[in-house]
Amino acid sequence: MKYLRNTGILLLVLFGISLSDEGMWTFDNPPKKQLKDKYGFDVTQEWLDHVRLSSVRFNDGGSGSFVSPNGLVMTNHHVGAGQLQKMSTPEKDYIKTGFYARTAAEEVKCVDLELNVLTQMENVTDKVMAAIAGKSGGEAMMARRAALAQLQKESNEKTGLRSDIVTLYNGAEYWIYRYKKFTDVRLVMAPEKQIAFYGGDPDNFTFPRYDVDMCFFRVYEDNKPYNTAHFLKWKTAGAADGELVFTSGHPGSTNRQQTYAQIEYSRDYQYPARLATIKRTIGVLKQFSTLGEEQRRRADGMLFGYENSQKAMTGEYQGLLDKNLMAKKQSDEMDLLNRINANPELKAKYAWAWDSISTAMERTRSRFKELTYRGLSGSLGSRALTIARYANESKKPNGERMPQFQDAMVKLTLENLYSPAPVYPDMEEVLMADRFQEAIEMLGANDPWVMAVLDGKTPAEAAKMYVTGTKLADPAFRKALIEAGEKEISASTDPMIVLARKIVPIGDEMRTWQDKNISGLISMSSEATGKARFAAYGKELPPDANFTLRLSYGQVKGYPMNGTIAPSITTMYGLYDHAYSYANNKDFELPQRFKDGVNKLTLSTPMNLVTTNDIIGGNSGSPVVNAKAELVGLIFDGNIESLPGRFLYSEEKNRAVAVHPGVMIETMRKLYEANALADEIEGIAAKPASPKETPVPPAKPAPKKKK
Amino acid sequence: MKYLRNTGILLLVLFGISLSDEGMWTFDNPPKKQLKDKYGFDVTQEWLDHVRLSSVRFNDGGSGSFVSPNGLVMTNHHVGAGQLQKMSTPEKDYIKTGFYARTAAEEVKCVDLELNVLTQMENVTDKVMAAIAGKSGGEAMMARRAALAQLQKESNEKTGLRSDIVTLYNGAEYWIYRYKKFTDVRLVMAPEKQIAFYGGDPDNFTFPRYDVDMCFFRVYEDNKPYNTAHFLKWKTAGAADGELVFTSGHPGSTNRQQTYAQIEYSRDYQYPARLATIKRTIGVLKQFSTLGEEQRRRADGMLFGYENSQKAMTGEYQGLLDKNLMAKKQSDEMDLLNRINANPELKAKYAWAWDSISTAMERTRSRFKELTYRGLSGSLGSRALTIARYANESKKPNGERMPQFQDAMVKLTLENLYSPAPVYPDMEEVLMADRFQEAIEMLGANDPWVMAVLDGKTPAEAAKMYVTGTKLADPAFRKALIEAGEKEISASTDPMIVLARKIVPIGDEMRTWQDKNISGLISMSSEATGKARFAAYGKELPPDANFTLRLSYGQVKGYPMNGTIAPSITTMYGLYDHAYSYANNKDFELPQRFKDGVNKLTLSTPMNLVTTNDIIGGNSGSPVVNAKAELVGLIFDGNIESLPGRFLYSEEKNRAVAVHPGVMIETMRKLYEANALADEIEGIAAKPASPKETPVPPAKPAPKKKK
């Protein structure tokens, strides 16, 4: 790929540190030198604390930020969509119609949304290292696991804050991150999905783009809007071309510090297999969608998720198939190994780790199919497994349990288990049948897991038996089983529980084998490679992403694209251009409100923008702020050229895609009759609602507040 | 490249004929079967004749069509731009301001524009083959050259029509094409270059696009507008998505039927060398442009030409560097060779030709640098060479002269020589100096040609001496020299003529060597490969393009682009989106007329469109017509994915880019106050000019008619 030949990357080879806008930095180690050298910006602790405390984590996989002193949280529509779907019904489909609460009373409480704010970070590396001193292999792994469980438990008890163990630099550092946790979260405003996800799957992960991918919630504490001094001041004008901007959010994972052997494994095993599974699942969901409008509505969210994954993973896979990228990964690894090997002490401590990881990968490949295809799909199956495992694990000492059943985490695990979110058994049935079919194809009919799940039936018959027979769709039934305890679970005749009991031992065998032969090896070796990287380059490279809060920096900037140059912003003119250009394509159809309201809009209003900031999935909903920490954008995507960024960042073409604050205010005020919300966001003192100026489609009737 | 794996191409391998929309077809051999099978369209002779006689060739490299019964000819702005530049002055810059003649009296006569309409096509293959029967090698080549010169001369004398020899299928067919010739051509309307070439070099050869690349001339005969029954009826609504459309125009050249050895030569020698020369020339022109506004205006047209070539050739070169494309070319050649070798008779007749071409390529490589870098740049140098050569060649028998000095062509050669088009000596000087500098670098200071041109001076000194000393900028001086005859030319002390006399023998030595060792070999061998292709596949593949009239077919259709899909049309909304999105980029700035007039426009008016039609450079200005031969577009470009089409067409992503008739009418009526022109085009009976509705920027004062 042409874009791997840029200056930043050459410098990386020469000096070990990139001068490009690379990096998802932890807040304890911001890239002060790069910011000063490249942008002349002095980042202060006060600035960092304010941005961190204004940032919000959506625990089901996204990011957000406070944008008013009254607990107003902004994120993407596609981050909020899970909740929108859970509170929707066939008669009241917020995904389709959008939603706006004119008053606090009209705000709708979310079904099971938890938001977190990162309030404390404690480095516990020394404590962990002390616990494993002198141990190695499986012994060290168990000792580490026990030490971490103990540290987490102590933190929970001592601080009352949600305390997560955070592994950084492949295990060269351990931290406890403590979060203030909000569970009373209410929906304030969401536009129609049609405009939030304008352009649909075709435009997903691309730019130029024309999406209003926004969603607003309000956080409550003691039944009152949460009052906070840490919120981002809004700048409707946005940032200028070339301006320094930051994102603060929760990138899910990157694989930049994996060894070449791990990346080869991804290329040759993981990606092809996963993409094939995704493809068949999308086929099943599309087929299901054709059965009727309600089926379409039910499949919609999951279909989005799979299509999104398909497109993202296809882009990542293209990166892995690119010889230049792989050559760069290899030469980076060579550079590191040369530095290690040049110093006898470092060589003795770390050089073994790369071979060790290769061995682990070889072992993984030897059981790749079993590890990949012996899985139950769907919420019913996974809940049955949770219940069956709970029965087994709760008997063990805390430190030996699977992490989700350890004292520190079990409460969360059970809260998730009891979620009242709707279950769609008809959809789960067809998906489960296809997983079974795939398992036969990949593992053969004589595989013990396949025999256990099919029980002599066809995939369709078996799935039907489990799904129609189970009562697990009812949260009360799940809760009752857990509360009844191990014996009751072991005796249950619910067919899904029966199935889970049969296959948990098969899974346990694999897990034990993995722990013994692979996981320990990988975690020790990865820790060694992480420490080797420290020894070679210091702490000047950030750790791989892991859904903890990260700061990235960059600038508003276009890029070379498909023979021409992409601009740094788009405008609402382009939205209407697309609507007419793709007149026959439903993905580009405008919501009625946008069709009717065109004359009310200032079409030169900026719509989306791109920046060089280094982000990845999980950053959805992250605020983009300027040097004054003012809100100048709302991250919702990366361009297609950014996808290989999972393995290697390239400043030339890698771009983060954000919603411009201008279009948010413009549509709130002119199309959604949401002046009160726009006033709150822009910090304008409340005033009486302005009279309606033109005949707009009537606003949807305000839904009744739930419970 | 992914797009080589499409069905059409697989079928090509299997059956020898493509079912994709490939081909630039001669009008004697239209793709009747493909049109019937794929589109259910029966093409009639009447339809073909009408479209052919409505088509116009711009002899300096473009295409056009009649769009009214009164001789109104439509082409691209960038096809007309050479004439616009020639009739412009610093005070009256039509390139910058645009032009519109409200009345016939205001139409401006072009400086040296010749338009041709193809009225007759005669297949003379048998006559040529008879002339060379029993001869081979250089003898055959001379015999063919003599026969063709004789045929052309006879045709000129007999018909009074411009008669061009046309070589098709690598020399397996020879034709005489006869043209009605128009030399009284007047400018009617041109928009500002800023909107004709909107997006500039960045957007050139790309899509989505927002250009009004149109220009209108009127053809006169006997000082009256030329009356014709053959013109294209206009359809302002354009064609629907998926509709069958045709283009009729003059593709300049393709290299699809070259052998693999020739394509390798292009990849390894021609393209890298040519691109390096273009790059340095662009550098010189840009530097020259910075010297002042008048220098910028002078360099503008040439700079466009070089940047255009650079982008086109870079795209073509990318195709050559693509291993999949080269593998496909190799497997196509294999398929043909296998068919030939399978038949002993065909094998004996043709199999030798491929090796023979390889030998010729090897010989070319042996003198590649001399053949490439011993050239004078600029109009002064080339005119001096024409004059010096005229003196030599006119002494020889007709059949032995260089083609441009043979009886049939010499008139045209001298007309071109006497063109009153302006010459910019300051610009020619810097360009000539750079050519000399390049020649030193590539050939060394001791090369005889280099020694001859430098004459002991530096490149800059030598260029200055020639350019400032010559009187060749004056057309009258050129004419006087020619008319004075050989002796006067041989005695001239004009420094550019002195130089030309010195280097003509060096050029003649190379040409003689080429004729003897390469040209004859290639023309005989290529003819054999052309005949072999006939024998293997019949006449079901069209010949390579050669700036003769061709018909291509296809449909209005989007395509997969950079992670998403490109639409089949764009709209004027997109134009304004671009103007705001690229606010800091002058290439995307709107003319004042478009800024001021936005509220007068219907912004959903279609602007540009893409079709699968197979075209290449030279097709600029070609009409796009529907099955009823109605005008539904004006070709002005290809997308970036189409550039490797010089070697291999791919229906998946190869697109022709056209101006939509809607935007032409919309802007004429609402921005250019050109209702009379729009009425003429739309076939609306003349009516009084409509009153001005809104304060528009005042129209430029009508220029005085020249002479």
C-alpha cells in the first residue's frame, strides 16, 4: 500500500518513536513531548483531569461525554441503539421514528444501561510482581490471578467504586481503574436511525460522510439530574482546518504489540474463519428479516452489528494480506529484537519470549477448529451457560474461579444475567440452527460437542427443541434458578440448561488445556515482550487498547483518496446531493423530516469532519475537543483506510470520522423542535419555546415514562 | 486488483469474446450480437448513419457532435480551450471569464480549428495486400507505403474530401476514411474554466464529479451556418439508471492488442521515462507561472495538458505494475498462441510474429535513450524542424517522403506551420533549456546530438540564443521561408533553422535505423498477430483505437468505490457541498456567477453521470446518446479506475464520466442568460429574450468579432 511509505513511518524505524499522530495514550502518560514538539501545546494536569472526568464509558462497548452541568451525556446513535431497541415495541419504534423528551418528565429510563466515569487510577504493578516473584509457568499464572482478584476485591470494599483490573503493555504494567458508576440513565433525544446511519452499510467506515449519529442521555443520581462541574463546553463553529484536536474515549482493542507469529495466526486462521462465520450469519439474519416487518425490526440491531464487523474485519484482513504492512511489522520486530540481542542482559531476560509465543500459536492452531466452532450462539444459550457455570464455579475458592464469577465481578455478571431486555426466540432459533450446521461442517458429525448438542437430531430440530422448550427468556426464571442454587440448577429439566450442563465439561476441558498449554505461555511471554519494548524504547509508545480511557491527538485534515483528495469537512449540501444521487437506494433515503424541512436549513452547515486522531472500535461516541477542551466533534467512525490501523497506524490516510457540532445544533433547532436541548448544550439560559415557524411533520407523541 | 476477477473477463478467457460492455467499435462492424443479447437492442444502419453523421472530430485531439440543425457543435471546454486560449489576450481572457455570443454577429471565428465529419469509409485491404504480395521486410514496407500514398492521393483528387489512411487490427485491414472538412468554425459559448474544470487536477480522472465541461461552436459554410439534418435531438432529462447508452467519438489510442513483449517494454522503459520527463516539465511550468499573472495565463493550457498526462499515465502505469493485470495479459496471449499452434497452417503463417516483435523490442531498448531524449521541445523548435525537413523531403519521390510531406498531407502540414496561433518565446525558452539539461543527464555531454544543440554553451545559454534569435514566431516569416524554397532554407542564418539543419541528419540516421531494424519488423509482425487474432476469434473483437470514429455501448451505472458505492449521477447540491467543504482550496472555488446565483438554481439538477462505456483519451467531447439517438450526456473524462483500460477493460469499475444535459440547460438559462442557445438546443422555437429576473453579475461585454 502506498500509504505505508510516509515519513512518520520511516522515522519510526530510525528512532523508535513515531512523530506521526499515533497513539491511544493512557491518561497517566500523555504524549507531552509530541504535543509540544509538533503542536506547541503544553498539556496540563488540570486539562487532563477535566477531560477525563468529562468522559463517560458505555459499558456495552462505546464512549460518551458530559455536555452540560445537568448530567447530559452525548454519544452516538449507534451506541445508544441497543437501549433504543430494548425500549421500543412494534407500535413505538424509537429506532425508526427518533425520540425527543421536551421535559424531564418525558425522559425514558433505559432498560439496563450502566455508565462509568474514570475517577481514580492506581498502578499496582509492584504488588503483582511481588506476588509472582520466583514463580513461573502455570504457578505464576495462578498466583497472578489470585493477587489480582484480591487487589480488586480490596479496592471494591475500600472505595465502594467499581474497580477494574487493567493490564497494560502486554502485562508489563497492572493498574486498578476505579469508576463512578451510573445506572439511572434516561433517554433525552435520538434522531431517526435513517439519518444517524445515513448511507447504511455501503457508507459505513468511509468518508466523505453525511451522518447525524448522535444520541443524548441524562444521568440521574437519587432521582435527580446529576450535577457535574466536569462537562465539555460546546463550540458550534467547530475546529478549523489543521487545528489540533483530541479525542477521549475507550478504544476496544488493538493488536499492534503482538508478535509477528500472532499476526500471522490472525491472518491465516482467525480472520478467514471469523469472516466466513459472519457472512453466513448475515445471510441467516437477512433471510429472517424478509419474514415480516416485525422480524425486520428484531433483526435490525444484530444485522447492523454483523455487517459492521464484516466491513471492519474485511478492512483489517486486507491490511494483513498487504505485503508492505506485513514487511513493516516484520522489520519493526527485527528492530526490537536487534536492540534486545545487542545487550546480553536484556537478551537473557527477554529474547526467549518470541519463540515461546510462536510455540503457543502452533499449539493453538493444532486445536483451532474445536476452539472456534464449539460455541452456543444467542442470549438464551449464553445465559444457560452462565447459570450452569455459576453452579460449578461458585463452589471454588475465589482466586480459582473464572474471572466473571470472582467476588469482584459476580454481581455484575448476575445483573447482566437478569437483564429484562427483550429476547426474540424465533430469531435465536434460526441463528442457533446455523451455528450447529456450521459446527457439523467444520468439526464433523462425530465431534463430541456436535454429538452432545445435536442429540441425534438435525440442526434445525435441535435448535427448535432447545429454544421453544426453554423458559430462560423470562428474567425471573433465570433469577429464581440462581437463587435456588447449585442443586436446583443441576436438577433442572429446562432443555437449554440440560444442554449447558452437557457441554460445560467439554468447554472446561478446552479451557484447562488452553490454560496449561497456551494462556500461561502467552501471558508470560507477552509480558516479557512488553518489558523488552520498555527496555528498548522507554514508555514512549502507548500500550495496546483494551477499552480503558485513552487520549489521542491529531488535527482536522483531509487526505489523498481514490485519485483525488478528501476534504476535512462535509456540509448539508452533500447530504441532499446524496439523497438525489442515490435516488434508488434505500440506504440513502432521507427521513421525511429532512425532505420536508430542507428550506429551513442553512445547507452550508458543516456535517461531518475527519481528523488524524488514532482511534478504533469502542471510540464510538468519543468527544473531539480542541486545545481549550471545547467540544468540536463527536467521533462515530473511521475511514476505510483506517481499518488496518488495528495492526499499524498510518497518518497519511488513517482518519477518524466525527459528527460536527454545527449539524447537531442546526437539526435540533430547525428540524427536531429541540431548542431547549440545543440551549442546554450551547449554555444558553432557558427561554420560552419559540413559536413554530413552518408546517413540520407533527412530532411523535411523547411516550409514557416507564415505571 | 480485485476488479480483474469479474465474470466478463473469465468468459473472455473461456470463449474468446467478452460479454462485458467492452469495445470501441468501428461503424462498419458494430457489436450487433452483444447489443441484442445483453440489451435486446437491434441497431439499424439508419441509426448508425445518423449517429456517425452527427459526430464531429476535433483534429487537435477531441470529439464533438451536432446538436442543432444550424451547425451548432457541442464539445468539452477542455477540447475547445486551445482555441479559447488562442483568441484570448491578457485583457480579454475567455478561459477565465467564459464567453457567450447572444447573436450570430457576436460569434468569434476560431484561429485555426478544423472539424471533420466522417462521410465515407472504404475498405482498401485487398488493394494494399495486392501491392505487397510476394514481398517481405523493408521491400514490403516501402511497397505498402507507396500503395497507401497512391490510394490516398487518388481519393483526395477524386472526391475532394479529406482522405485519411486508416490501419485497423494491427494492419490486418486498411481503410480510407473520407471526411467533410470545416474550417470556418466560430465560438458560441464557453463557461468559465473554473466551472468547466471544477476540482482541477485533484478531481481530474475521478468521480463523483461536478464539472460543466461544455463548449459550443458553430460551423459555417460559405459564411452561413451549416445546415444539417444529422444532429442529435436533446433530452434534458437524460437517461435513467441502468439505461443503455452509446458514445460516438474518437478514442486516440489503446494498446490492448500489443504483445506481452510490447507491454513489458512500456512498463520497464516508456512509462518510467515519460513520467520523469513530465514531472520535470510540470516543475518548469509551475516555476514559470509564479513569475506573474501573464506568465500564469500563458502556461495554463500547457500545464493542464501535462498534469492531465501525468495523472492518466500514472494510472496506466499502475495497471502495468499490477501483477494480476499482467498475468491476465499473459494468459490472453497464451490462449491466442495455443489456438494458433493447434492448427499447423495458422502456426506456419503467424506463430513467428511474437518472437519477431520481441526482437524488435530488444533492438529498441538498445537505443532507447537516443530515441527518447534527442528531441526539441516547443513550437519554435518543431517548426524549424518542419521547415528544414521540408527542404530535404520535397526533393524525394512522393512515396519515399516522410508521410507528412507526401502530396496527400503536405497541404495540411503547411497549414499547421502557418498557424497564426500566438507563440510565447519566454516560456519556450525555459522549456527548451530543461530539455537540453535532461538530454545531458540522460545521454551525456559527448552525445553528438547534445554537442550539436549546446554548441559549447550551457543549456540556458543555448536555449536563449535560439529562442531570442529566431524570427519563427512570425507566421509570415515561416511562410516566406517555405515559399523561397530549399536554397533559401539551406542558407538561412536564423539560429533555430541553423540548429534544425544540424540535427535533422542525426534524426534521419535514427529514423533510417528504426525503419530498417524495427518499424518494418513491427509492422509485418503486428499485421500477422492481427490476422492471427482474426483467424482465432473472427471479427468479434474490435481493433485498437487510433483516433478514428468509434461506437461504444454500455449503461448508466454506479460502481464499488473506496469501500462504498459511487452513484450513477451527481447533482448541483454536490457542487455547493464541495465549494464549502474545500473552502481553502482554489481548485474547488466557484466562479462568482455560481456563488451569486445559487438561489436561482434547482440544486437537484443532475450534474455529471457515469456509464460503463469503454472510452479513452480522444473521446473527450463525445456525445452520449440513448437508444433513440437522443443526447443524454457529454463525455469529458474517465474515472481513476478506468486508466489501466488502455491495456485491459474491466466493466466492474471502469467508468466513462459525462456532463448531464440537465446541468447544461439549467446553467445556460439561469446563470449565463443564454436562453437563445438553450432554446436552439432544446428545439424550442425562437422567442423574445426573457426579462432579467434578478440582479446577476453583468455579462461580460461582447468581444469584437475578429477580422
